[in-house]
Amino acid sequence: MTTATPKAVAAALAAQHERRVPPLGGLNATFLRLEVRRSLRNRRTLIFLFVFPVVLFALIAGPQINKHIDGPGSPSIGPYIMISMAVYGAMVACTSGGAMVATERALGWSRQLRLTPLRPAAYVATKLLTAMVLGLIAVLVMMVVGALFGVRMPAHIWVLSGLAAWLGAIVFAAFGLFVGYLLPAENAMQFIGPLLGIMAFFGGLFQPVSTMGHSLQIIAKFMPVYGVGVLARSPLTHESVDAVAIVNMLAWVVVFGFGAMLLFRRDTKRV
Amino acid sequence: MTNPTPPPGPDGLLAVDIRGVTKRFGPVTAVDDMTLSIEPGEIVAFLGPNGAGKTTTVDMMLGLSRPNAGIVRIYGRRPVDAVARGEVAAVMQTGGLLKDLTVAETVRLTSTLFAHSRPVDEVLERAGISEIGNRLVGKCSGGQQQRLRFALALLSDPLLMVLDEPTSGMDVEGRRDFWAAIREDAERGRTVMFATHYLDEADSYADRIVLIRSGRIVADGTTAEIKAMASGRSVRATLPDADTAALSALSGVDDVEVRGDTVIVRGKDSDGVARYLLTQTRARDLEITTHNLEDAFLALTSDDEAPAGAIPLERTAS
């Protein structure tokens, strides 16, 4: 062989490495880290996820942190509101994490990703993990702010309530994915944000369900946020976790998760 | 099967092997029984007007859609498998970018998705966007974003690069720079196939041109062949009862067509044909017209089923 013809070069290019498929369908830590960083770069996200719950907490609980909700023996207002706001923050954070797929579908980024080895399931898993990381940050921010405002609780309540608020918010990560595949809109969160506020109000995050009117109490039990709210506050209130809360949470995880899966499969089906 | 399939290369693998592929969208047949082979190392232009089926074909080559009939293989693999191994990469019209990532972050993120990837700095350099690595994608011009897509396509060091209308929306200078980068890259032996409706791009950058119309390949040849075929002239005259055999026998005549009292002779020596017609026959109203690549393109790709004055090309389908 005297000169390298394009064909010979092409053959060499083909042979130069044994081409493999990436493990885990392309799921990896760098991808996840860049996704989280990108979310935190968005000013609107920052405000809704972190500033808004903190301000609400300061307004509602600030002046009466150590007062009791319902006379002596009942939980103090500060921790109660703080945990509710942590749930609210996690709810918004997880939803917005899941709803990122709406923006990415609208921009055509999901189509760009289909030119890579990233498997659709690995993409959704990354979105879910991103949503959960954002939710964790929201819970931690709220708890740090609460502590700075003077909220005091036994250590195990911090841990248990925090974990419940965070992990329970998986309902909303699923909700975000569901909406993300439903609305291919770049600004999906503008629709979802107010909706989350309404859900939080009727689900008992902004005022205890027990202080609501009778019909509102019944409505509250059907809200997607009711279950996670009750679970997160239960270490504080010492109320036994009722079956309604558990059923509520599981049912909504199934509904949103299944809905997201159906829409996801419709979206990624090759025609 | 309407198009002859060249024999596979010595290693037995064609870069692109499309056999009898049909793709329908409801009542519309976007790609109609297409057969096309591309050898490793070729630079092929896929040329046709909008709606000819270029993007549909490209989508099937990338596993984004599935044919209703026929098979598509990229280096012997199903397109989805070739994509998963980074053997084929593409710059698509429709592929979106995230506005809130920087250029370098976009490349880094994408690089994590491949089992093997070239270094981020290297592909930025080769796509000519090293200086804007820290710029947010949302602040980049259309041309810069297209170079970013090209950088992303370079990451896996693909064997086949597919470009779908890569320069649409770019200014003249942007187009020239973009093609310089592609051409430089192709010299390393990569197989390149690009879809375009710009004739000059096909002419300047491809070794081979595949003309497509209404989902069918209407001409397929080297750029030189197509230019040679298109560079003839036609002589048109009014001549009842023309002796087509005698006209065909003239030197340099490619084709003789009779339409009623009109005869059209196509060939390289239009002067000779004109001299013969005017001196040896009773021809009158003689006209000589020139063809160029543009005429060939228009004739072959216009939507009429039997385009007037179509130039017969070798390796022509249908």
C-alpha cells in the first residue's frame, strides 16, 4: 500500500476501537450533575423552589414560632409550619424537575438526545433523580432556615420528617413527568406553579386540615399532597399515621407514574 | 428493486445499505421503494427539493423512524444499534439545544452518554468553536449553534456522519466556514452523507450526487458524471418526418426526441447538429439552448410525472 485512500482510512477508523454500548443505557453521574446545575441556574426555579417557601414560612410562622397550635401539649407552630413548607418546597422542586421534559421536548433536545446512545428509560431515570436531588435541596434549605429562625425539635424528628418530606415528594416527581409528557410547552411550570399552590392549599400545607371546614377536610384527603404532608408531620404530631394518608400517597404515585409511563411510551415510540 | 446495488466493499460492509425501502405517512408515500448503497469513505449529497423525502430517509437511517417495507443497515447494523455504538452521528435540522447550558457544557454532557468519546476540547477545536466554550447556547448565533451540533456529532468519532440541511438559515460566510470544517473532517476518511436543496453545495462538496424526487432516486452518479451529462445543449427545430436514425448517428448526439413536427436533439456538438439540420434537411425555426446542473436538477426533480426535457442519466432509476 502506497497512499492511504479514503477507503483504507475509513476501514482503519472502523477498526480502531471495539465499539461498545454505554452501561446503564447512558445513565451517569456527570450527566446528573450537569442537569442539577442547569436547573439551579434558572432564576425563576430558584425563586419558586427556595425563596417562596422560605418567605411563606417567615410570614406565617415568624411571629409565633414557639406558640402552640392547639393549646399546651400540642406541637408548636414553628416546626409544624416548617415541615409543611419543606413538603411544599420539595413538591415544587420535584414537579419542576420532572416537568423539565416538557421544555426539552418543546426545544427538540429530546430529539437531539435520540442521536446518542442514551436510552429513553435512562433519560427518564435521570430526570427522576434530578427531581429528587432538587427536592432534597429544597427540604434542606427549609430546615436550615427554620433552625436559623429558632425552630427546635429533637434530632430524630428533624431526620424522620425531613426524610418523609423528601421521599414522599416522589409523588410530585412522577406528577412532573406526567405533565411534562402531556404538555410540550417550554413554559410548562407557569401553568403548573399556580396549580401546585392550589393543591398545597387544599391539601393542608398552608393550614392544618383539622382547622378546615368539614367539606374541605374531605377534599383535603383526596389531594395528592395530603399523604406526604401527614407522613412528614407525624413524627412531630405523634399522630398515628392513618391508612388514608398511606393509601392517598400510594394511589397518586401509581396514577402519576402510570400516566407518565403511558405518555412516555407514546412519545418514544418509533413510527 | 429499481436501482442496481454496487457490490459491497472488500470487508463486505457498506456504510449505508438501503434496500427496497418504502415509508408511508397515511395516504402519502414519502419514500417509494428506494435502494441506495454508500461505500465507506464516500461523500454523498442527497439532493432534492423540499418534500422529496430526504429527511424521511435520513430519519430511517438514524433509527428515528421505521420503514413500512425494506431494510436499512448502517455498517451492517440496524440503525438504532449503530447509534448506540456511536457509529453514526448526525446534524439534524430539528435537533434542539438547551439554552441554559454553555457550549462546552453541552458537549461535556453529551460526551458522557457514549461508551467512547473524543475529548471535549478536541471536538470544540475541530468544529471551530473553542473560543465560545463558555457562552450560553441561548446567546449563540444560528451558525454557532449549528457548529455546536457538528461538535456533538464528532464526539463519538462516527464512521458515518449524516447532515440534514446543515446550512439552512446560515449566511454565505457561515456556510463556507461550516463546509470547510466538514470537508477537512471528511478528508480523514469518514463517510459523509448530506441532504441539501442547495445545488452549489452538492456541486462543491460531494463526490457523488443522488438526486431524489417524490421519494424516488431519479439520478445517481459522481458529481463529474452528472455535470457532464448536464452540460450538453439541445437543438430544437421544426422538421416534419425527421429521420431519427440519421440524427442519432451524428457525432456527439446523446438523445433524439420527436414531438409532432418538432425534433429535439441533445448532445455535446450542437454546432454540428445545427449545421446538419440546416444544410441536409428542411428544418426551420432552429433554436439552441444550453443545459447546466440547475436545468438537470429542475428537470429531474420537478413534480411532473414525465418532466419535459428530462435528461437521461446513467444509473437512473424509474
